[in-house]
Amino acid sequence: MSEFAFFRFMSNNMLTKEEEEHKEEIVQLTENVLQAKGIQCDASISKIPEEELKEILEKVRELRKKKKKKQSSTEAAKQEDGYVYKGR
């Protein structure tokens, strides 16, 4: 289902190159957004107007940004812990 939405994003030239390269992540996040909106089948996705498709993609981008920010924070904390703990 979300792969179909991904291809709709692609066919409408809505994705950045970087998003196209991370297809699996975009598909997974799109799945989450579609489930939250109660959209459950390709037929429903095919009937979504372009404006609503843009809204879905914006939600996907928000989730992706939050995920990246969380990962960056976690990695920074691990690095800080590594610098603090040198066995001294």
C-alpha cells in the first residue's frame, strides 16, 4: 500500500533525490502516516487528491526529521559518554 503512495509521490515529482534514495525508510514512514489516517488500500491511495498527498508527504518528512534528530542526539550522547569514560 505505501509503496503505491511512494510511486504517486515519484510520479508527481514530490520527492527529493535524497528521499528517492531512501525508499524503504520513506515507504515505512508513509505506512505509519496512512495507518494513522485510516487509509488501508491502494484504491484509496489512487483517489487521494494531490493536495492531500502533499499533506501525507509533509507528515512523512516530519516523522523522518524527528527520527534523524533523535538518532543524532543518541549518537552525540554516546560520543560524550565515550569521551568522559576513558578508564582514568
